[in-house]
Amino acid sequence: MPDPLRVLVVDDEPLARQRVLDLLDRAAEVDVVGTAGTGRKAVDAIRSRAESGAPVDLVFLDVQMPGLSGLDVVREVGPAEMPAVVFVTAYDQHALAAFDVAAVDYLLKPYDDDRFAQALARARDAVRLREVDHLRQRLATLLGGESAAPPRPDYLERIAVEMRGQTRLVPVESVDYVSSDGPYAEIHVGDDVFVVRERMQTLEERLDPKDFFRIHRSTIVQLDRVEALLTAAGGDYSVRLTDGTRLRLSRSRRDAFTQRLGIDAGDG
């Protein structure tokens, strides 16, 4: 049986803290190790738990707080030392900034029980992946130190998407391309579009590079869907997929992309 998830709840509003505590009380294998009403107290709690040998695994962290904000807490502790984070806030404009510091998820107040449960489940997965990475690093050290070969990344085979109250697993082989929409990503599969709360950088790292290529900061395409590269009169580039869809190709990524495919821009 896995160890309980050690959780710290940080919010300057007592009612907001209690809301998170009530939901955590219903969750299995969760140990609330503390609460904090300010960013400074959050930093102290995270550091003291780390020094005690029983570090915090997950922080539900309010973004807007007097003194140190939630983002300031992450910066002061340091991204490498910071536990997994789920940001909680009423201010949607902070979404992109939150994901820039690698939050596991982002809860926009008011959120319902199901959305909270989804965030907690994602956080559990993130903590487990982090623990697996630590174990791999220790094993590599035991087997040969820094010269040991790094483990092969585990690429996604399916993407979980929420739709109409249920979770659907979309095989990555059926994905035509992925586009970004703020803190969300849109998964395009034929005529269907599925929205997931995920950063493009994270998806790019989790999709097998032999099958997918990021042709623009807002677009990742499945390579076997590419039919041609096109050059416009103004010198802009685009990609045409087998279904006729045209997607913009960044100039900075053009050379690497054409080299990867072994075809010349302007074909077709």
C-alpha cells in the first residue's frame, strides 16, 4: 500500500483553506501535514518538512496572497526543491504564469468537487513520476555513477480527455495534430477536438519525437499526417496535412523540419 500523500494547504482566506481541507478529508491516502495563511509561512513549512526527512509531496497554493504570492513561494523555495503544486485562485489571468513555473494543475475558484478530484489525481501521478525518477537516478548511481545511460523516456500511448462527465482515452496514433489555447491544449482527431489542461511543452516532451514534431510554438503535428510543405509569396511557410488542413510552420523550425522529413519546402 503506497504511503499517504503529504499535503500542505496554503491560502490567506480561512474559508478557502477549509474548502480544500474538507475535500481532502474525503480523499483516500492523503495526510494533511499543515496549513498556512501566508506565503512566508508556506516557505517555512516546506523547508522545515524537507529538513525533517518527511517532505511535503503536494501543495495546494493560492496565487494571490499579501506579502509573498504563490508564485513568489515557488521562486523562493526554488523549482527544483518545490513539491508538486496545484495553484488555486480566483484570477484566471494568472493561469499562464502558473504553468510557466510548472504547476501540476490550476484550480479556478469556484471549482466543483469533480474538478478538485481531477487535480488531486493528476498531482498523485506527478508525485509518483517524480519518485520513480529519483529511484532511477539512485539506481544509475549505484550501477556506475554519472556514466550510467539515462533511462528511456516513457512516451504517451493514450491521452486522457474529459468529456460530458467521463474520461475518454484517445490513442496518440489517432491524433492528427495538437494546438494550444492558453493553458489548454486542443487534441485534433479527424473532425473531433478534445480540450485538455496541459502545456504544449509538457505534451511535446511526452510525445514520441519519432512520430511528432513541434512545427510552431502553438502546434505539434503527427509526422505521417504531413503531405506537403508550402511557401507563400511573402516567404511564410505552412504544412498541409493529408486531410487538407493547413498549419503554420515557424521559420525558426523550418530547416529542422524539412531535414527531418527529407523533403523540400514548396512541394505541392
